[in-house]
Amino acid sequence: MALRDIKSKIKSVDRTRKVTRAMEMVSAVKMRKSQIRAISGRPYAVSALSILERLGASLSAMKHPFTRVSPVSTAALIVITSDKGLCGVLNSAVLKEATRRVAALSLPTDAISVYAFGRKGAEFFERRGYRIVEKFENVSDEISLSDLARVTKEITEAFSKKEYDRVDIIYTNFRSTFEQSAISGTVLPLSLHDIEKIVAGIIPEKGKFSPNVGLTMSHKVPASYTVEPSPEEVLAFVLPRLVSTLFYHALLESKASEHSARMVAMKNASDKSRDRSKLLTRKYNKARQAIITREVSEIVGGIEAMAVN
């Protein structure tokens, strides 16, 4: 390879590193904001969902529509991904978990409706022929509460009308800057087992919100509650908002995970480009030294030839 080509590659790698370094710093700033927002919302999400745990014994007795369990012939999926790539395996992990969830349902394509938050998830299911009921671009870090309320209302009403027999959610759970995991859970019908599973993913293992500092889900469940004005009126008001809380928290977790994964991916890219630049520089120096050595040898050989003559 000519010296000019090597030098051109070095400049190209350096320009790429400047871009990835800039993206890393931008993602780091967004990551900190998203992490604070997601972690600060965890106590509220845990407290809201703990209401369902305490009401677990009463819900079955009240026969609320949200607790209706029936054979699954139609289902809805809420899939939360990002609009952009360059965030490692974040989106592929969510889509892989969604594929596993779809396979477990064992339903035909036309029996599954998809609510996609993020372009990656929407494109994935559109290419496979699934019906996309709602599609939201997930570029902004600010979650649209109006869109969230509309989707929650639409899904809960459809479930109450038996248009869906089951509603699942797939998103990325933020564990730490370097660890995010794709998880899924059943939102409707509400059940104590699924609630405990979801809440177990919300509570972090370490930090100030960990169970060691009192953020636990151990509640003594009473046999029943006396509810006024009536159980039906109270639950009709509370349960949709608790479902909305779950959706909102999943969006916060996904956004924090996205920025964390992108920052780590860009840092790795910057480190790799730096190593590549050093390797090319070393190659350039060796090639240049070889040329200089050859030229010196030719000069010395010429001088010796002239001296002999």
C-alpha cells in the first residue's frame, strides 16, 4: 500500500473518531438526564403497582373486566424500541424477545396487533405482515403524555370489549450504564403473578432504590377491601391509570437504556478507531522507513560504484 493511501486512511479514521467521540459525549449528557428521570420514577411505579398486589385477592372476587382470563385468540403487543441505531444490540434484543413472545402466543399474523413506540420495532413487524395499530416516533426524550393517555384508553377499552384477549409489553429494562436487558410481561389481564414479575424487574438490585433500603414489595394482603362509593367505580378510575403508569415507566426505562447503550457503543467505536489509527501510523512509519532505507542503500551503492570506476 502506498504511503499516500495509508495517510488517507489515517485521516479518515481520525475523522470518524471525532464523530463517534462527539456522539459519545452527547449520549452521555442525555443518558444522565434519562437515568435520573427513570430512576426517580421507580418509587412511584412500584407504589402504584403495589396497589394491584394488595388488591389481588379482591380483584378476582369483584370480576373486573381487566382481570378477565379467557382463551387467547387475539392479542396486542406494545413494543418499545428506538428510532435510530448505533446503540449496540439494544434493538435486536427487544425484537428477539418480541419474536419469542409472538411464538409463545401461537397465533396467526392477523390475530396480533402491534403498538410500536420507535421506528425500529414498527419496521420489523411491518416487514413481517403484522398490523400496526399505532406507530410513534420515539426521537424526543420527552414522552408525550397525551399520546400515552390515548393509547392506554384505546387498549383498555379494546380489552374490555373483548377485542383483545391479552396485552403484552416488550421493552428494555435499565439496570446500569453497561447493562440493559430486554424484558416482556403481560399487562392485561391483570394478575398478581405478572405484577410481581414486572415489579421485580423495576426494583434495582443496587443503589438507593434497592430493597436493602426499604423499597420492597412485601405487603400483607387482606382478605378483601370495603370500597366506597363502590368497587366498580373506584377500580374503573384507578386501574386504567395504573396500566398507564406501567406504560410510562417502560418508556422511561427504554429511553435511559437507549442512551446508555449508545454512549457505550460510541465509546467502543472511539477506542477501536484510536487503536486503528495507531496501527496505521505504525504501518505508515514502517513503510516510510523502508523507502528511506532503500533510497539510502541506492545512494550508497551508487557512490561505491562510482568509486570503483
